[in-house]
Amino acid sequence: MMDFDFNVKKLVGEAGSFITRAVQMTEEVLYAGEKTTVDPHLEKLCRQADTAKNWTQRIIKDTDAVLVPNPGYRVEDYVLDKIDKKRPPRQSNVESLGQGMIEAGTDFGPSSAYGSMLIKVGQTELKLGQTEREFVNSACVAFVNPLNKFMDTEVRNVTRERKILENKRLDLDAAKNKLRKARNMHNTPTKDGTDPRVLIQQAESEVITSQAEFNGQVNLVRTELEVMLNARDRHVENLKALVAAQTSFYERCSQQMLELNRDLLSVSKNCNNCS
């Protein structure tokens, strides 16, 4: 029962703080109220972090679109990843084409020129599909997964600490306003008879405490921002790995097509000799 009462009081207190801060932010926007600012260097780091976050999100989205062109599959994969379910095996368009060609060639007759060529082309399409599947897996491991991890760790940490910093800034400004009001009313008797000097001392103490908490959070945010930007710069290695995977993919596809062309040329010659 005591734990329940404590949780209720904590919830009410947090709700009250949220409403107070919301009102304070609204007043700042409407009345251009005075507010505490951070140093220019931290502001620059924040802008760089926002840019890194936005572009990383865009790059992940565009890379996913290249690796998994079907938007329905991308949505399904996203949901499955979030609930830790394995993605189902799917036949790619190239593999479907290859399978269809093999079946058609078999039906037309492997001894006919067209049937024989359909089977050979279909087999190569299946190889291309498998090569593409291996490339998609390599690209995910080498590039997409590290970028997603960056978003889920460094970016999330920075976002959380910046939100806390904003709350600390609001608390500090509220304490400053309280002190300003107390000093302006130092000659005015209070309703409960409290000495105005006591109110000023209490307000000054709140400002000192709030300022210390704000400064500490500024340092923490700066550290998290530097960690995030350093992690962003390390993505150059992931980018190299993506390019290497693409290079290998296209080289293998090119080799498979060259071999197919030689096979088709051989089939054509044999058919001409038979005729």
C-alpha cells in the first residue's frame, strides 16, 4: 500500500512538472521570455548531430529500398525485426523468372533450340537471384545494421540527454524568475508573514542548485554528442564494406552473364549443325 501511495505521488509530481514546463515553454514562445542559452560550441555540436541523424535515417531508408524493392516486404521486415521474428524466405523476381523459364523450357522440350535456351537462361537467372540474395545479406551486415545500431544507441542517447537538458534549462529559468520576483517584492509584506529575506535566500539556493544541475547536464550532453559524431565518422568503414559488397556482386553477375552468352552461342551452333 505504501509503495502504491508513493507511485501515485510520484506520478502526480511528474505530471505537475510536465504541465509547468509546458506552460513555461508556451510563455517563452508567445512573450519571447528570457531563457538560458548554451555556449555556441554546444549549439554547433547539436546542429551537427541533427544533420547526422536526419541523413542517416534517409540513407537507411534509401538503402532498404534498393535491397528490398517491395515496400510491403519492407514493412513486414520492419515489424518482424521489432518483435525479434525471423524473416520468411522469399523468392525474388529474378528467381521467379528463372524458375518459370526452366519449367517452360522443360515443357517445350530440352531438345528444341528454344526449350534448351530457356532452361539455360533460367538456370542463370536462378544463379543471379542467389547472388543477389547473398549481396543483400552482406550489405545488411556491413552497412545497414551498423547504421541502425547507431540510430538505436548513440542517437537515442543524445536525444534522451538533450531532452533532460531542456528540462534542466526550464527548471533553471523558473528558479531565476522566482528569485527575480522575490527580490522585486523584498519590501512587500507576505500574506503568511514570512520574512522576504528568507524567500530570497530560498530562491537563491534554488538557483544555485538548478545552475549546478544544468551545468552538469551540459557537460554530459557535450560528451554524448562527441561520442555520437565520432561514431558517425566511423561509418566510412561501413561504406567501404558496402562498396566492396556491390563490387563483388556486379563482378559475379557479369561473369555469370558472360558464361551464359558462351553457352547460348554453343547451343546456337549445335542447332545450326543439326539443321
